[in-house]
Amino acid sequence: MGVVLVFLVALVATIAGATLFLVRRERARRRWAGETEGLSVEQHRTAQAARMRSTYTSVAVHNGHGLYTDDLHEYHH
């Protein structure tokens, strides 16, 4: 019975600790939300990655020429 009780207490402590960590991390993230330049860069890179995934499917890469030279220049800066 004692082992089960210790296990439950440890489980609850782990869940509470993880919740506290995530809440603090989210608050810290909101505090820095005023930095729109970083957010803008992140959104731009995410959009680039999405375009590349849709343009260069596995079939297109294996049956074609791979990346176009314009894309190589654009994405390696």
C-alpha cells in the first residue's frame, strides 16, 4: 500500500511540475511577443519551408533535376 501511495504522490508531483514549467515558459514567451522582427522571420521561414515541401515532392525530386538554381540561391542565405 505504501508503494502505491508513493507512486501516486510522485506521479502528481511530476504532473504539477510539468504544468508549472509549461505555464512559466508560455508567460516568458508572451513577454517577448513584442519582438515582431523575430516572429516575422520565423513566419517567413515557415512559409518558405511549406512552399518547398509542396513544390519538391519526393516524386518530383527523384524524377527531376532537384532544386532549381534560383531556389538554391534564395534558401542558402
